[in-house]
Amino acid sequence: MDDNLKPVPDLIGLDTVGRYKITGKLGQGSSGVVYMGVDPYIQRPVAIKLSRLNSDKERSFFFIEAQSAGRLHHPNIVSIYDAGVYEDYCYIAMEYIEGSTLAKFCRKESLLPLNKIIEIIINVCIAMDYAHKQKVIHRDIKPTNIMIDSSLSPKITDFSIARITGTTIDMGIWGTPSYMSPEQLNNSQVSGISDIFSLGCVLYEMLSGTKAFGGENHFSIMYKINNEIPEPIVNNRPELPKIMDEIIRKALAKNKDERYQTCMDLAYDLRVALRGLAGTADNERVKDVVDFMHNLSFFNNFSNDNIKELIASSKISKVPKGKIIITEGQIDDTFYIILSGKVKIMRSGKAISVIGHGECFGEMAYISGQVRTATVVAETDCILLIIDVLMLDRASEAIQLLFLKKFALTLVNRLSNKS
């Protein structure tokens, strides 16, 4: 696990690290000690993490944190300012957050109200979705790696075992056992979907005050993650809405293909739960959907007004895994945009591709006026934006032009992938 990184003992009389003046100790974990410091040039408070590393491999591994988090600039991710070497130690200087970690609110005596819990996890989802789009996988999401400021706004920290897609360093199995996904435990391919499992564990703990996968030792915890399903959250807290159990069940699915496929998929369902809880007004619901759709590549060039116009005249539908959405030979010119999940494209009974959120399908029947040339089946549970051709014909010229440009780009991309 992460015990390979040697904690730093208290450095008696430590006054400076690099150019930073040390003013106190903030905490200590398995990957190092964090000190409070000041940047003397700009009089800015900083948090400085030091780790004693005993090999070149460990040194390279440590600096992945600086490389990973240093490329991320998001209001809900702790900023990295600097990294370097101090005597026998490596250090990272980062943004100082005045507050506690999320662990404070994972105890039964100090649980937050449900709406606050959902809002915090939605913000973490948005930040992690941003990180994943930068090809950074955290791999150690847990309550102590999420800082909470005085306004209960979260800040993700400690990317010390993050993996940047494309790096070749062999990191083996790393993480904190109670929050690790089955694929991490089995040393299988890890992706952003693994972070979603970890975040599901955090959500469970914030709601119940107990770990989803607790145990006396690492082996018992690992067995539970691979083989057991946590007790339904409503068994301990019957006042919680049933949708929270359904969200946790999907986030903690053993099979990663049955899990939420992106953090924004999880955020979408949490927003549904929040609206049901708070009785949010219609204009707030529209804002939620607009924000969600702006995170999809298909709508990159759509303005807020364009998306609102689209929402007003189209339909959003949930489709269960395995349902046939389009049948080959069918006469129909409706087309679809995948808001979450994946669909399988089949021709003459054979699968030819799988496409996911942000992509469209069914548009060729609209463009060509021909019968359907493929069957489309929901590969996972999906949320689809369903657009009727008559609606598009009545839409503004700006909307029609944006769709035609997107269809052209989609066609070019699919043809280039075949070559």
C-alpha cells in the first residue's frame, strides 16, 4: 500500500525549507509531514509537504504529485506552487486551506445535513471530472484528502499517488484500502471510474458515519470490497430518500462497466436527488441541466441560450441497460445525444462500435432520409437527449447550423477512425 513512502520525523529546529519559512506543523500521514509556512517574497501562507525518499524510484514517484496537481487549476483542487529537494527530503509547497478535512464530518456525532453532503460531493465530482479530462487520475480519494473551508467548500488535495495517463512509472497497488476500487486491489487497469468508486465510499461514510468497507485488517477490507455489498444506507437512516441508496449502489458497483462512467454522471443523479429534497424551482432545474450539458463535448460551441432553447423543445429520458433504442431497417429520423452511459452500435447482428457520453447517434437517418442502417442497444444505463426532426426544423437557424457542424465533425471523426 502507501506505506512505502517513509514519514518524516519531526525535524527539530526546522526553520526554512527552500525559500519558505516554517511556522508550525499541520499534520502527518503515510506519505509525509505537512508544515505551515510563509513565502517571504509575497507574504503568502503555504502548506509544505516533506517526504524522506530512499530511492530514485520513490523520488520520481513523489514528483508525480507535483506534475499531476501542478497542471490542474480548479477552484476545488488545492493549487501547487512549487516543488524541490531539501537535504534528504523532497518537498511540495501548496495552497494553504484554513479548515479541516472531510473526515471531521464522517463521524456519527458530526454528520452534515443531507443537502450539504450532496452539494459537497457534487463539487468534488465537478473537480474530479476536470482532473480526468486533464488525464489525471487521483487514485486515493478519501475523506482526509478532501479539505473543507469555513464555507463548507471542498478542495481536493494529495495527488501523491495520482497517475497521469501516459506515464510509465510502475506504481503497483497504491491507495487506502477502505476506499480502493476492486480493479485497484486486483492491480487491473485503473481509470477515472476507479475514483468514482472511492467517491462512493466517501459519500456512504458522510451519510452513515461508518465506512462502506471497514474491517480489522487490510485483508478483511479487501475481501469485502471484492465480495460484499455494503448495508443499504436507509437501514441505518430510514429518513434518507431511497434515491441515495440507488446512487451509492451504482457508484459502488463491483463491475466498473456497471458503475457511473464519469463523475458528471454521478453529479447529475445527485442533482436530481437534491432537487427532490429541496423542491428546487423550475428555473434552477434548467440551470442544473445547462451546467451539465456544457460539460459535454457535443455542446462546446452552444451558448446558454442555445441549450435552453434545446431543452425547451426536446426530451431527456433514462434508458436501462440492454434496451434496444434503434432497430436496423426502422423508418424514423429521431436522433439522440448521450448525456451519460454508453451504447453499442450493431449491424447485421454484429457489434461495430461502442460510444459514450457527449456523442450522438441516429443522425444519419435525419441527414440522408433513409431507413436506419444499424441497431443501437444501451450498453449501460443511459441518459439520452432525444431530438425530434420536426423540433429541429422549427429551431432557430443558429441551432440548426450548430447541429449540422457537429454532425459533419462526427462523420469526419468516424471515417478517420475507420482508416
